[in-house]
Amino acid sequence: MPDLQEFIFVIRPTRVGMLTEGPTEREAGIMLNDPAVRHGVMSARLYPFKIVLRGT
């Protein structure tokens, strides 16, 4: 059996308010309009989070 590669998809918000206030309709729509999500290859879910540890 061939070795399967693992990947992680990392996205970073460009608007700080997205972290503190939540996404705008436009921002949430972009996630749902991702081609992989639209075609049922992947699912998307938006979770609130806080950065608790920050390196220098």
C-alpha cells in the first residue's frame, strides 16, 4: 500500500475584527464558495478561537 501524504490547510485572517467580532457575510461566503467545498470534496466549518500563546 502506498504511503499517504498528510497536509494541513492553514489560512490566516487579514482583518483583526474577524477574530474579535466574527466574520462578515462576505468573509463567510468566501469560505463557502471555495471550489472544494462547493463540489463536495471537503467540508468547511468556521470556529471561533483566541490566540493564547504567542511567540516572538
